[in-house]
Amino acid sequence: MFQMMALAGKYVYLALIVLFTAMGFYLYLRKPSASVCREVYSYQAVFIVLFNVMSYVLIIMNAWNASKTSQAALEAAREGQSLSQFLSPLMSHLPGWFTESMLVTLGLYALIMIFMYILLATVYKHTNRLLWNCVYMLLSISFVVLYRLDPDVCRRQIYWMALGFAVSCIVMLFFKGHWIWKIPSWFFLGLSLALIALPFIFPSPAYGALNWVEIGPVSFQPSEFVKLTFAFFLAIVYTWDKKFRAVAYAGTVTIVLALILLKQNDLGGLLIFGILAWMMTYDYIGKAYVLWIGMALVAAAGFAAYKLVSHVAVRFDIWMDPWKDVNGQGYQIAQSLFAIVNGGWFGLGLYQGYPEYIPVRSTDMIFSVIANEFGTIFAMVLVMIYLLMFLFVMETGSRERNTIRRNLLIAFGVLFILQTFIIVGGVIKLIPLTGVTLPFVSYGGSSLLSNFITIAIIEAVILLYRKDKEEVRQYERERELQQRAQWQAQQAERRTAGLAAGRAGAQYSNSQQAGAARQQPAPDASGKQTSKRRKKGQGQLKPFDFDDPF
């Protein structure tokens, strides 16, 4: 029964994400009216709800199915759990296979998603719904995949999701002020250097890299936040009039950060920072030779790193031929390729795949897990969601009149698509594999928090753009009303002048008629005038036309 539901579920998942993405591209390409946009947003929200309902059904059915095969193990696990005494009365009315951990995880996720939707639809109703809907869909995919891999990891990710959303709400309020965009570049430069130097002070090696910080019970990855501060730095510097000075300054800072990341064995961060600086420089200069120079520098830097840095050479050799050491250095990429191939076009179905054979499956290799159980088509549509977000952010940046905000949106758009390309290209062996997370999907508190802050800043820029646009409309409206009032005043003055001229003409005509009457002969007995001029009606005043003052 459960296997049939899982097989049917993969087609339901595929249909929902295809419809969701198609409607998103419809909004982006057609740009319909506001009423149509609201209707499409509602449809997308329905697809997200159905996606999560399907996930809940399969998760609960899997737990019920597992209870029939390992009832003793589930009961032992349930007896060992005591997350809250408040839930004890509720748990007594639930089946034995429905654990307290499952109740907390599923309930907390549902509450946070509902709260996020309601808050954004009421308090932050002027933010862009398309961007937030894409975030909801990515979080929904992350939830079902992480819960399938490890419920405890999923629960921790939900905690980070709640924190990230709370921080994003604060950031949206904070960045709505115009003063924040007047901070000088040296502030973000100092912040970037301070953050990236933290691993040398509070080291916490993880996954072969030295870019983690551990302070008491808290550990995080500073490079995830350096991406944001570095993007701010480039956005400000690339507004200078002296382009050579700006490029030299930004290039020097980029080289310093790259050397530090190389020392920390953070190849993914090194690649992201270098390409981000390259793309921003091309946008700033606007010349094709920047692309050719950038490609030459990337090739030269890669060759030098291959010859001088041992772990870079190992990564490159594994990428070129993972099969020569398939059980050693090449095991990770080999298992990733096996998982994608075994999944096929439509996947094996939720809980029907073999993700346990994939190393670091909840972080770096989560895309392989998705392709294995949801299918290659589903994974391709997932990439299309990131492409949609990239296109939307880039177009929003192109409309922005403030240069700093425009540059920042372009930098964030490049970060989104670049990070997606690096992780997807790594797991399919298109480029060497690096430790980069899939935005909003991979497990990781630092990555998720950084992504939420990025979305919040983008939404704040959109709010500022709409506010400025409304102020311009209000100014134009007031100017139009003022011009209309001036025109009406001029019209009234002209009418008054015309009326005065008409009265003067009437008085002159009456005086002329009176003088002519004194000179006219008396009428005959029949009462008829003898003057021929009087019969023609000369001397009568034509009524004044107040609609035409001239």
C-alpha cells in the first residue's frame, strides 16, 4: 500500500512543481494586471499547500508502515522520548507508531509556514509575492527531503528556518530607511575582513575546511555572511566616477579575500567571490574585454592553484577521473552519479531510493538525493525555480534608479544563480565538486540565515522602489493639479477681461442707439419705421459667449 502511494506521490510532486514554476514564468514573462497576479499567487499557494499535504501523508504512512515491521523498536524509541510533558495527554490518544518527535516536527513546521504566510500577507503585504512563493516551495522541498534523511536534522533546520524568518522581518524594516544606503564602503570592507578572520581565532575544522567558527555551543560559517558584506562593498565601490580607481580597489580586496579563503581550504567560497567580482566588474565597465580578461585570470589562477596547492590538485584529479579511486577519493562523486542515474526521469519515489549510500547527503549532495527519489525532471524544474528568482532579481535591479541598490540586486542575483550552478554542476560532474550548499534546500543554519537575509534585503529594495515610484506619481499628480489650477485661473482672467470688454461695447452701442433715436423721424400712423437701417436690425447687441473669451 505504501509503495503504491510513494509511486503515485512522485507524479503528484512533479505535477505540482511544474504547475508552480510554469505560473511563475507566466507572471515574469507576461506581467499581467494586479488582479491576475493576485489570482496566480493564490494558485501557487494552493500548490505549495498540496505539496506539503502530500509530504505529510507519505511521512505518516511511512511511519505506520514501519510500525508493522519493527513495532518493538518504535515503542522503545517512543518510551525514550520526553520532549514535553504538555504533549503527554495528546500522545495518549495517538497511535503507538506516531512518536512525540514526529508530532513536534510536523506541527512546528506547519505553524511556522502558516505564520510566515499570514504575516507576509498582512504586515508585509506590499512585498513581492512571487519571490516569497519561490522561497516557500524551496523550503517545502527541503523539509520533505531532510525529514526523509534524518528527522532530527530536519527539526534543527526548522529551528533555523524560524530564526531566519524572524531576522528577515527585522532586516526588511531596517533596510527600508534611506540612511542605510549611505554607509561608506570601508565599513563593509572592515566587516568582511573581520568575519573572514574569525576561523583563525575560533577555529572549528569541518569537512576538511577551516572556515567554521565555534564559540561555545554555537558554530557557524562566516563566509556565508561575507558574501553579503562583499556584495555591499562592490555595490558601493562600483558607483564611483573614477572607474580605474574603483576596479583597482575592488580587485585588491578580492585578491586578499581569495588568498584567505584558499588558506581556509574553502574552494567553493573562493570560486563564488572571484566570479562575483568578475561579473560585477563587467557590469560596471560594460566592455567585452572584461569578460576575456576575467576568463584568462580564472584560468591562470586555477592552473597556479593546481600546481601549488595540494588539495586543489586532488579535487581536480577526482573531477577528471573519479573511477580510478572509486572507493576512496572518488567515492563521493561516484555515488552521486549512481544516485542520479538510478533515479531516472521520474525518480524512485519518496522512501524508495537509496540516499544512505550518498556521502554528506543533507548538505553538499542533497541535489543527488532529490534526483534519486523525485526524478531528473523534478530536479531540472527545481533549477528552473532558481533561474526564475535570478531573472526576477536581475530585472528588478535593471529598473532601480538608485545605483547602489541596483548594483546590490545584480550582485544578489549573481550569487543565487552562481551558487546553484556550482552545487548542481559539482554533483553531476560538470565542474569540480566544492562545498557549496543549495540555497534554502540544503541543511545548514548559516546558509539558511544568509539566504533569508538576502531575500529580505531584496524585498526591502522592492519596497523602496515602490515607495519612490509612488512619491514620483504623487509629485506628478500634484504638479498636474497645480498646472490645471493655473490654467483655470488664466481662463477665468481671460473671461473676466472678455466680459468687461463686452460690457464696454454694450454701453457704447447703447449710447450710439440713443443718439440715432434722437435723429430719427417719428413713425407714421401705421407705427412703422421710415428708416431703412432700423429695419435691418443694426444697433442690436449679440449675446456674449462665455465659453470663448476671444
